[in-house]
Amino acid sequence: MNITTHRMEHDLLGDKAVPSAAYYGVHTLRALENFNITGITIAAYPDLVRALAQIKLAAAQANRELGLLDNARTEAIVAACREIIAGKYHEQFVVDVIQGGAGTSTNMNANEVIANVALEIMGHQRGEYGFLHPNEHVNMSQSTNDVYPSALKLATYVGIFRLVDSMAHLRFAFERKAEEFADVLKMGRTQLQDAVPMTLGQEFSTYATMLGEDEERLKEAALLIREINLGATAIGTGINAHPDYAALVCRRLVETSGIPVITSPNLIEATQDCGSFIQLSGVLKRVAAKLSKVCNDLRLLSSGPRAGFGEINLPARQAGSSIMPGKVNPVIPEVVNQIAYEVIGNDLTVTFAAEAGQLQLNAFEPIIAHSLFKSVLHLSRGCTTLADLCVDGITANREALRATVERSIGIVTALNPYIGYANATDVAAEAHATGLGVAEIVLARGLMTREALDEVLRPEVLTRPRPLPTRANV
């Protein structure tokens, strides 16, 4: 072993050579050997890395205020954490996102990197833990069991509002289209059968409303995510922490992170309960299911161009076939559909992992974290992609939509109050049997005058509530 390329570190299992260039240490190195699972490291989630550093910074400040940590070590730890929060050393967070040990490897990865950066700030070499130790000083008054879930909540809180912003971006795109298509008359459908007329603007405004509702549901879920268990230490009893530590570290964390976290009123409950993660995952599933439904509609409404609905045109993004020239596929809605399927699957993973917790701790929070982070990230990117590469470029086939309304038997519903249900049924049956238009049959039967019919069939009359005639006036 070349001593210039490695340093020796010691843990419970014995001595181990750690690469000299590494800021992580022996605990992280063992995790690298044990958990070669996904090939995705926790560095892939920078919000989590920053959250870990924010917690360690707040803990150091709280411990100094309580007289437990000297000023020199505190300042070195704080400085190291601030560098990580600013984006440095993230490549040193190397453990796999899926790991055994309830997140201990992630916590130790953070402790070791922060300790070695702090040692250099103090003028020492990496690994000289006699001056500043990952467990004794960086992890003071803490346990993985309160650090890891609190870090997950900080990171998830940031992700939630990034997703809310992306959803709002998509909602605005649908709102713009709703305004653009406000005068475009079309047939509504139920169960894929002709229903009654509406405007394309009304259809698109519905999508905007659906997104807006779920933005609010996400904000509600964020309120639960704010509750943390820092100060719980191992199982929630606060062993090895000062009685004032929990309240103090929470205040410091609010200052450091800018996130309005609160300390759980029952730290034993908070250490084992994953209810807030289940709640959030359920809301993400709701977002995914509704977003996928919207994409299904876009694909159906744009189907064709000659043999489908052909009501709208999605912007062409790429050639659609290696064998069929001229074919263009709805690739953007398709990719968002697939994101939705993943999120729905992630929700099941979160549910099983949360249920699998036993007694005072849930050991399966790493897979909960990985699932939630993926769901939030992919939904955020999916919403932005759908808005920018699809919705903004949608156009309407106005004449074809109008012709569909005029041919549809469904408009007979609008005539019910004027000609009666029985007459409307007969007109519908004749139209279906002969292929004639509803208006043509109504006029031929003398059921309404042309002037009265034209008035009833105006778009602004067909697509919103209106006073109905009395039978005496029909």
C-alpha cells in the first residue's frame, strides 16, 4: 500500500486504508463496498446534501451556545458546512442512495466530509481526527435517527415548492391557450360518445384548474413536512443531548435554511412515524394521475392527422418512425405519461417502506427518500417540458371542430327545452338513421323557426347556463 496515496483510519471493525484525496472516511468507504445497488449516489440529490450541511451547521452553533463545543471547532465546522451549502465537495457524497442502516451511511458520509474539510480549515491534515472528530464533534447531540429524517424533510420541502413552481408554469400555459381558444366551438364527449357542445377554451381551462387545485394540495402537504425530530437522538428520548438543545437547534436551522421547520411535540412518535412522507407521496400520486389524464386527452384530441380526432395539433418535435415517412408522434405527452406511471409506482414503494417500520425506528427511509426525490424531480421536469415543448405550441383545427358540432347528434340536447324530450329523441333517431343534420330535421318538421334555431345554437348560448323557455313559449 502506497502511504502517499492512502491514509489509515480505524472503526469498530478495524483499520482500513482510505484514499488520501478523499474527504470521506472509513465509514463511508465501508458503505461503498456494501451498497453497490443503483449506481446513484446521494450527490445526485444536492438538496439533500445541502440539508445535511445545514443541520450540521445548526447543531454546531447550538452546541456552542450550550457550552458543549469550543469556538475554534465550531467555526471550522460552520465554515465547512457553508462551503458545502454553496455547492462545494458534493462529489464527496458517494454512498448509494439505497442503503441498509436507516441512513447511517449517509449521515456518516456527511460527518466525515465536514470533519475533513474543517480540519483543513484549521490547518490539519485529513484524517487527523484527534483535533476534530466526525462523531465526537460534527455529530455532537445527534443521531442518524434524527439527522437523516430531518434532512429528508428539508430537502423534500425545497423540492415541493420547486414542483409547485413548475406546475404553475404549466398552468399558465393552459390558461393562455384557454383564452386563445375561448371562441372555438367543439363537441364535448362522455365515454367517448358525443355529449353536448363546449368551447376548446373551456376544455383547456379545466386542465389549468386541475393543476391549480393540486398546487394547493402540495402546499398543504408541505405543512406536515415542516415538522422535524432534531433533538430526538436515538429513539426520541433525547439521550446525550442537552435539555435545551432541541428548541435551540430548531431555531438555528430556521435561520440557516430559511425553512420554517418546527420541532415535533412528541419526538418518540416523530422518530418512528413516516406519516408525512405517506401523505406527500399520496399527493404526488394524485398530481401524476391527473397530469397523465391530461396527457391522454392531448394525445386523443390530436390523433390523426386524417384517421383520428384531429381537433388540435401538437407541435412536431421529432420524426416519429424509422419505417413510416411523415409520421409524427405525441412524444412529449408520452414521456409525461411515463413519469406518471413511475410516480404511481413510487407511491407504492413509499407505502410499503413506511408500513415496514418496527418499534421505535423505520429502517427503510432511504428508499422512501429515493422514491420521493425521484417523483418530485421528474414531475417538476415533466411539467416544464410539457408546457414549453407542447402546450405553448398547440393549435386548433377550428373549421373541423365547427363542422363536427354541426354534424353531431349531441346538439339535440340543447333543443330539449324548446321541442321537448320526445321530439328531441325522434330527431336524434332520424339523424342517426339518415345522416341528416339535427338542425335540418328540426326545420323540416317545423319544430322551430330558423331564427329561433340560430339563436339557440349560438356558441355563447350552447356553452353556458341560460334561462329556459316556459312550455307556453315553445
